[in-house]
Amino acid sequence: MTTLAASFNPKSDPELYDKTQRAEIDASARLPVLLFFGTAIFWLLAGSLLALLASFKMNIPWLLDNEAWLTFGRVRPAHLNTVIYGWASPAGIGVGLWLMARLCRVPVMHPKILIASIVFWNLGVLVGTLAILAGDSRSIEWLEFPGYATPILFLAYAFLAIWGVIMFRYRKPGHVYVSQWYLLAAFFWFPWLYATVQMLLIWQPIQGSAQGAVTWWFGHNVLGLWFTPIGLASAYYMIPKVIGRPIHSYYLSILGFWALALFYSWNGMHHLIGGPFPAWMISASVVASIMMFVPVIAVAINHHSTMKGHFGALKWSPTLRFTVFGAVSYTLVSFQGSLMAIPSLNTLTHFTHYTIGHSHLGLYSFFTMTMFGAMYYIVPRLVGWEWPSASMIRWHFWLAAIGIFIMVVALTIGGVIQGFALYNPNVNFMESLHRANPYLWVRGFSGLLLTAAHVVFAVHFTKLLLRSGAARQEPTLFARPASSGETVTT
């Protein structure tokens, strides 16, 4: 592929060469990445509305009960699938595409392949979501899409896989960054996970209690081997990029990567403690969950050491504030997940809202906030226009941060109370549910805050695409850097 940057002599003016190369990469990635981001935001809004309805139905079960397609049994799985496959996956793919192009240092090749992937992916999500609301769904969490929607997603992902191989094959010679390790692994692991679970539970279903083991294996690993690598790839790129210094230790980041690959695939079975499963299966999962302290601590040390001396940048950099919030949440949710594998704690918290709070801490507080941070960095470079309003970014951050904090705390406390009630033979089952009800109302309120945050972000994203407001010569920051010699970008 002949590019303008190829006509430059990198040795004569390295800065001009790098700037021209980045501009060409961004221009080539503009349409596919913005399409992934735009459709992801659409599904985020749709999933937020479904989540609000499902949340309030926990306390008001008769709400809209005359409409079959709005019953809790349909709204709840529709919410889960629109968030997983409509928002999180396209957002992660969009970030991954841009990072892969930047790190491979080549313009996006064959963008029509990506556009075809976007069309088929959203078609699959649309067909699957409408089928769930119509009552044609499966009773397997995160796998409720019917059989005629799944092949559409497979076709969409096939296009992505082909593109990823092409990009990595024709990358510029040089260093392979840790973010590339995580992205390549995620793009390989997801089809493996999704195809395996479809084969074992849908196409040729295995029998008996083994289905529960496969379900939890998929549910846990789609978080740890699909969303987590993309989130960490983004954090490993954004944190050094914004503060202008290299990652603290490349070898420590590789240790974290291989430890994640080794231990996380064994996770999930600890949610089945006490069930009709072989003891070795549960024990292996418990040990692997505890061993997850290794990659998590490695990542935490690396990120903290990289940020050391630059925490003041959180005051003015939107990208850094969202990304660091997500990185800290990754440490918290991973530690919490490892502790939940301890049998004495697990018997108290499983089958309660505590587990729901844990999943929100991972998928939203870590992954979603990290994706927001990446979008605040990437989108202006694609559009050639800075974000119109720093105040809207501030509103987005605090509504999202406070909303998810309230939700996780409410579900955690309510889950523990519910667990003690379930553990008490003198308390009947219905009473255990009633004791958690006040915390579900708090959860509903937090959902309103999160929905407001998503609306603010969607409006701001639209304004940026339309290039509204005055043109800015500098990035949109919360404030100016404390010292004139310090430069921080979004």
C-alpha cells in the first residue's frame, strides 16, 4: 500500500514522518471505527432502558405486566445481551481496531471487510434481541439469542478475524507491544469460547449437570478472556501515551499476560461449590482463582509505577481519569473474585445479589469506564475535531462513577444480608428476598444515574460528529496543567 508517509525519509524529519503516519492511519480507520462506536452507543442506550425496566420490576413486578414482551423474563435477558453483544463487544472491537492499526503502524487495510462485519454484527444483535422480547430465547445466561441469530454473529466475527490476521501480517518491523499481545489473544479467545459453548450447549448439548459447568466456564471466561484483555490493552496504551512516559516494565506486563492466559481459563467452577460436580473440578477452579492474584498484582504494580509522579494529571485529563478509574476497578474486582472462590465466603454470597454487584464491578466499572476513556482519546483523532464541552465530559464521568459506586455498594450489602438470611434456618426464603428489597430500590436509583450518564455521552458524541461549537486548537481538558512545562493530552 502506497502512502504519503512512505514518500518521506524518516531520518530527515522523524517528527514529521511520525505525525504524517499517524494521520494516515487515523484517516483509514475513521469510518469503520466510528461505525463500531456509534452502533455501540445506540445499544448502550437501548440496554440502559431495558436495565431500568428490569431493575424496577424487581420491586414492582406488576409494572407493565399486561405486555408479554415487557415481562421480566424477557426484559432482563434482552438487557444482558444488548449490553454484552450490542455495547461492550462493538466498543471493544472499535478500540481494538484503532489500537491494532496504530501499533502495527500501517493504515487500515480492506476497510470494506470491517464495514461488512459491522453490518452483520448489528443485524445479529437486532435479530437476537427482538427474538428474546418475542419469547424465542434460550434459558442460558448470555446465550439467549436463538439459533438463527448466532450464525450472523459468527459471520461478522469471521470478517474481523481475517482482517486482524492481515493487519498483523503486514505490520511494520519492530517491537511487538504488550497491548498487541492482549488484543491478539482476545481476538483468538472469543471465537474459541463462543464456538465451544455453542457446540456443547446448543448444537450437540451435553447431558445433566455438566451443562452448568460449561455455562459458568463461558460466563466467567467471556469476561476474563474477551473483555479483560481489550480493557488492559487500552489501559496499557492510554496511560503511557497521556502522561508521555513508557510503561514501567515490559517484562512485568508479559508476566501479567501469560499468568492471565494460564490461570483464568480454569475459572468459573467455584460458583458451583456444593453442586453435583467432581471435587477436582471445583478445587482446580478455586486454586486458579486464588492464583489470579499473580497477574492482577503484576498489572497493578505496572500501572501504579507508570503513573507515579503523574497522578496530578487526573485533574485535567478525561482519558486518564476514566482509564485509571477502570484500572483501579480491575484490581478491586479481581481481588474480590479471587476471595469469592474461598468456599466459606462463597457459600454465603452465591445465589445472592452480591454476585450481581461483582459482575457490574467488572463489566461496567472496569471495562466500560476504560472504553469511555479510550473513546475520549480516539474519536477526536478520527473526526479531526475536539470534544465540544469539558463540562459534559465532567457530567458524564461523575454520573457514571457515582452511579456504579452506589450500585455495587448497594448490591454488595444487600447480597450479604440476603446471604445471611438464606443461611439462617429460622428465616424463610421469601423473608430473605424482602430484606434485600431496600437495596434494590437503591440499585434502581443508581440505574437512573447511569442512564443519564449514557445520554450525556451519546449527545456529546453526536455533537462531536457534527462538529458543533467552536473549533479548538488544543485537547478538551477539565483544566489546564498545573505547570506550563507539563503537557497532557486527552
